[in-house]
Amino acid sequence: MKKSKVVKVLLAVRAVLWFVAAAATFYWIYWSFKLYAMGFYDVHEYSSRLRPILWKGLLIAVVSICISMILRHISDKIKKKNS
């Protein structure tokens, strides 16, 4: 019974991590459109303004997804051990 509670907690943490990854992705997409709306039409100027936002967003998303996959592996081990 206690192990199933741990699995549920891990699932909740994974859901939060996926939400963080989605939010980070939508953040840089939002800034992409916002920069275009602000009048940055030159490719070089646009990319130099978006690059820091893009890298932070992608880094947060990738790290969140990797941690989520590690937690899934742990959850699968617990389930298999419990069976």
C-alpha cells in the first residue's frame, strides 16, 4: 500500500515537470511572436534577441523531461518489485 502512494507521488511530480517543460516552451514561442510584433524583422537582430530566451526555455524543457523520465524509471522499478 505504501509503495502505491510513492508511485502516485512520483506521477504527480512528473506531471508538474511536464507542465514546467510545456510552460518553458510556450514562453519562448510567446517571445518569438512578441519580438516579431515589436518590429524586429531583420533576421540577425531577431535571432540575437530571441537566442537567450530560446536557450533558457529549451534547457528548462529538456532538463524537466529528462528528470521526468528518470522518475518514470524509478516508478516502473517500484511497480515491478511490488508485483
